Amino acid sequence: MRRWCKLSWRWPDWRWQWRRETAQRAIKLAGASSGNYPLVNLATVDAWTGNTDAALHLLHELLGKPSGDVISVSLLKLDPAWDPIRHDPRFQALLKQTDLSSTPPAGSSQ
């Protein structure tokens, strides 16, 4: 059973498409009341299915919102859920850009 689970994560098939469609339906049904969790789930599914463009678009959108409890640069750097896109130069640029924009200017006290 464990081996089958590992294989299902490596080779996307119809189940990933079903998960993406389910996540999209959940976002539509929940609306703004559910916060950013459904978008993070959808970005994760996109990352694992090889839909890197969609995953990066969602991450860029999420990192532009106040959503530190759901997604942050630190979480993206450490969470293995983002391993499929971690080495993409656009992912690295997004982390660097967001990390720089969230750093307070030198000399400011916070």
C-alpha cells in the first residue's frame, strides 16, 4: 500500500485532475469566507501535477495578500509540498522578490 501511495504522487493521472476540479469547486462554493486555504491547496495540486505556471500564478497572488498564517516565504522554502517546483528559476525569483519586499528598510525599528 505504501509503495502505491508513493507512485501515485510521482505519476499524475486522472486523480490529480479530479483533485484540481474538486479544489476549484470548493473555492467557488466557499467564496471569500474560507480564506486562502483552498487557493493554497489548488497551488499544491498544480505544483504536483506539473502545472507550474498555474501554481506560480497562485503563489504570486497569495504572497501579495496578507496570508501569513496560510502561506509565507519561510513555509515555501521548507515545506516538501513545493519540492516539484522548488528548482524552477521562477519559483526562486518569487521567493527572493517577496522576501525582499517584506524586509523592513534598514534603520527602521520593528
